[in-house]
Amino acid sequence: QVQLVESGGDLVQPGGSLRLSCAASGTIFSIYVMGWYRQAPGKARELVAYITSGGTTSYADSVKGRFSISRDNAKNTGYLQMNSLKPEDTAVYYCNLGRPGTSPYWGQGTQVTVSS
């Protein structure tokens, strides 16, 4: 059974930083594309960033230059480093593992709140 567990969400002031982690179990983590999504109250879930099995990354325009996605396949863990946080980054952040032709896996989410 595949499990994804996110951690690292917190309340932080504008301009602050957080590092989210996504620990995977029950599957071969390295073969998947890993993505971070977020969902703010009353809004649709949106893709924040993803990283392929080969390490290629892509970011939403709203987070480019501020967020960095990475993965450690030996630890079955992915990360999202978030810097220069803004109030509009407030959301529940979800980790996702996906491969073409298969249903994606989702974590339970971790809350990030940016407020003074």
C-alpha cells in the first residue's frame, strides 16, 4: 500500500521560509514524477511544482524564483523549499506521485499559513 506523508507546514510571517517534506512508502519512489500541489480555501487545487525521475523541474509562475523542489530517492523523500513567502501562498499543500498510465497517489496535506 502506497503512503505519502507530508510534513513541515506551519504558521510563518510574510518573507519567511518553510521546508515541506513528503515521505513515501510502499512503492519505488524513484520511478515517479513527484509534484507539489496546493489548495487555498474556496479555490481549486493547483500545481505548484514537479520534479521528474531524472531531476527535471518545473514551477508555477507564481512561485518561480522563490520555491525549489528536490528529491532524495535514497530516502524516498521529496522536498519543497519555500522562501520569501507571501500571504497568497497560504494553502494546504499536497504531495503527489504520478506515472503515465497509472492513477496518482496523494498525501493527506499539510497546512501552510503566511500571516503577520
